[in-house]
Amino acid sequence: MPGDAPTRPQVANPILAGIKGRCPHCGDGRLFDGFLKLAPKCDVCGLDYSFADPADGPAFFAITFACLPSAFFAVWLEVAHQAPYWLHLFTTLPLMLATMIPPLRPLKGWLVASQYINDAHEGRQYAKVEK
């Protein structure tokens, strides 16, 4: 009904809540228990995080936007300079690790916060009713 207050408060920006690793409900509690492991619930407001399932989303975005340019750099280095393997070991490998691992946590936090804000659920198949 128009004019009714929303039943659940929302963080103004799910991107900021996710990047900071904060609860998408109250914006204060911790979202993570470890580097990538979600906490069971918010330690401030008690929101149960069992709804969250970002699956492979963080890895997909990290690979697409961070790791692919690193891979293109490695190919360019090889084709343009015929670099020895030790040079790849000291340039390409650290570059790939530096562009792949750090964005995983903020991306996962953003996806979890977006699931909460948009009330996203797993797809369900309903049985067809015969007449």
C-alpha cells in the first residue's frame, strides 16, 4: 500500500555495505567470519545470513575484470619480448594474484548485500496443476 513504511530498514548503498563487509540490514555488524566465510548471523541486529548464496559470482567478476587483463599482459610479454619463464614467475604470477585475490571479499559482500536489498531468492519450480 502506498505510504506504508517499509517493513525492513535498508542500508542506503549496498555497494558500500558490501565493500566494507557490513551487515546489509543494520550496516554495523560484521558480514564475514573469515576472509571469505560468511558469519552465521549479524552480531548487532541478529540478521540470519542463511539467505545469502553468491555462489561463483565473486570469482566470475574478479576473473573477468581483474585477471583477464593480467592474462593479456602475460601473453603480450611473451609475444613481444619472448620472456623467459623466470620473468613470468616474478611479474605475471604476482600480478595475477594481486588482481585476483583482494577483490573477492568486497565483491562477495556486494553480492550478498544486493541479494538482501533486492530480496533475491533461489529460483523455484512449481508443480503444474492438472484440470
